[in-house]
Amino acid sequence: MKNRQWLLARRPNGAIQDSDFNFAETDAPTPGEGEVLVRNLMLSCDPTQRGWIAFDTYLPAVKIGEVVRSIGAGRIVASNNPDFAVGDIVSGLVGWQDYVAMNPKGQLNKLLPGAPLELAMSALGVTGITAYFGLLEVGRPVAKETVVVSGAAGATGSVVGQIAKIKGCRAIGIAGGAEKCRWLTAEAGFDAAIDYKSEDVQARLRQLCPKGIDIFFDNVGGDVLDAALARLAMRGRVVLCGGIANYNATEPPPGPKNYLNLVVQRGRMEGFLVLDYMARAGEAIAALAGWLQAGKLKNKVDVQLGLENAPATLRRLFEGRNEGKQLLRVAE
Ligand SMILES: NC(=O)c1ccc[n+]([C@@H]2O[C@H](COP(=O)([O-])OP(=O)(O)OC[C@H]3O[C@@H](n4cnc5c(N)ncnc54)[C@H](OP(=O)(O)O)[C@@H]3O)[C@@H](O)[C@H]2O)c1
């Protein structure tokens, strides 16, 4: 069995290039004592991978020559571990490759047999868990409050806005392009959407949030964060989930200009990492699954095909080309 692998060739400078990686082929590994061999089926594409290949973050940077780190799901095809059987479907940090051998203890989670991978790796996976705890535990919404979400048509943002609606809040999304904005209001149930590519975000926020923003859930950073800070309501909360507008920056980005409005409005700005909530994942998944079943939560996935397309598929996130959660199917 051959194993195709994407290895990190150099650290990216600006936008990710194909030449930042080498596509290599080797023999599939043999699982050692206590290990399993996983055939990867579906890879998750996440903006944080840009950080993982660039510098140390909350995880050490991927080393030059190593397989690119990626969340994914696969089928166990050989097992030397009594707790994991051939045929089990598992998820974890499996990397950009066809096969991976690893000790599954604490590293791989079993997925429900027969559960669609698209769902298990989007609204019922890390994305949904991020939206759930980020909004409910860090943002702490109260019914009738105004929640503004950036990156709103994306995987995390779209779930955040819909949970805000479920909790009785007004949800306003900021996204790039007319079609994404249409989807937010016509299909995902947002009260309003702002197209940051063609509209004046600050002016639209003034119009749509006359009493200010109670919660700003930020996936983007940069000018959009500044516009929201300027419009914060009394005791407003800014939930820092990510800042994709600056992930490709080659110079440190300027600080937010309007942060002193946090003082005036007695506001709170707080970052969080979903990793800190993984022990409670079951709680989020149960709630999200209930909302999906009740038709209160729409889940959009964008599935590209072929391991050979991994760099191009990751790039889609930074080009705003993904429609919902970006996934890459690498085998059936
Ligand atoms: N804190 C955590 O634990 C955690 C966990 C998961 C994800 N995150 C963060 O959550 C955010 C969303 O991640 P996701 O996986 O859900 O991805 P996503 O939102 O599905 O995809 C990324 C989206 O970002 C937008 N974007 C790209 N470049 C942009 C720019 N220069 N300015 C404004 N928007 C831009 C694009 O939408 P448009 O077409 O609308 O521009 C794109 O579709 C990221 O910042 C990610 O790092 C954090």
C-alpha cells in the first residue's frame, strides 16, 4: 500500500503557495504495538492550519519535512489495540496523507457508525463545538440582545448566528458578497446581513444596531473588528474566536483603533480556544444535534475532492471561496 503525503517544504510568506509543500509517496506505515492504521477518508480545512505551518501557536509549529497537520476522519484498517477494531471510524489529527499509524489513546475519537462524515466534521464536530461554547460561555447571550457575527457565512459564524436566534437574540451577520448575505437572511434565519466587500460596515452597523452591539463574535479582526468596537453597547462583549483577515500578513497588523470604547462602555473582550472545552464536547453535540433534527439549524458544507488538492482547498478559506464548512474527501 502506497501512502501519499503532503510534507511542509518551507514556511509560508503571505498567502499559501503550492510550493510551500512537497507531495511525496512512500509505503504505508505498519502499526506498532498498541497502534492502529487509519485510512484517511475526509480532511477538515481550518484557517488555523496557516498558523500551524508558520510558527508556534497553542501547538508547536509543524517542522520542515513533516506531514502537514490536519484534523480528519478515517477508517481503521489494521489494529494492534484492543479498544479499537478494524472498521471503526475515528477522527483526530491525522494529517495530509492517505494513511497514518498512531496510538489512538487520547488521540482518536470514535465516531458513531453510519454517521455522515460531512456532519460529524462540521456542525457536530469542532466547528459546532467552537460556535456553541464561544457564544454561550464566552459571549453569554441574553434574549433580545443584538449579536453581530463576522465571517458569518462561514462554518463557525453561520452556526453562531443561528444559535443566537435559537436563544432569542437578534442576529446580524457580516460576510463577503451578495450571495453569502442572501443565504444568511433567506436561509439561515439571520435578521440582517452586511456585505463588507461592497458596503460601509460602520454605517450599516449604526443603522442596524441603533442601541449598539451586545455581543460581537469575531472571526475576522482588522477593520471589521474596529467597526464593531466603535458600536459596542453598554456592557457589550467581544468574543475573539479568530482573525483571518490578518493570518497571511507579513508584518504585525496594527492594533484595534477603537478599543478604548471598551472603557467607555464597560465592555469585555475575551479570546477562547475550543480545545479548552473538548472535555464537554458531548454537551454541545447533543444540543446541536437536537437543533439540527428540529430544523432550527442549517448546516452547509463544501466538499472538495482528492488529497492532491489539499493546498488549493485550504487556500479557498482565505479567498472566501468556501460555502460553509470546507472539507476535502480523500477516499470513500
Ligand atoms: N478559537 C477557536 O478555538 C477557533 C476554532 C475554530 C475556528 N476558529 C477561527 O474561526 C474563524 C472561522 O473559521 P472557520 O473554520 O469557520 O472558517 P470559515 O469561516 O468557514 O472560512 C473562512 C472565511 O473567512 C472569510 N475571510 C477570508 N479572508 C478574509 C479577510 N481578509 N477578511 C474578512 N474575511 C475573510 C471568508 O468569508 P467571506 O467570503 O465572508 O470573506 C472565508 O469563507 C477563523 O478565524 C478561525 O481561525 C477559532
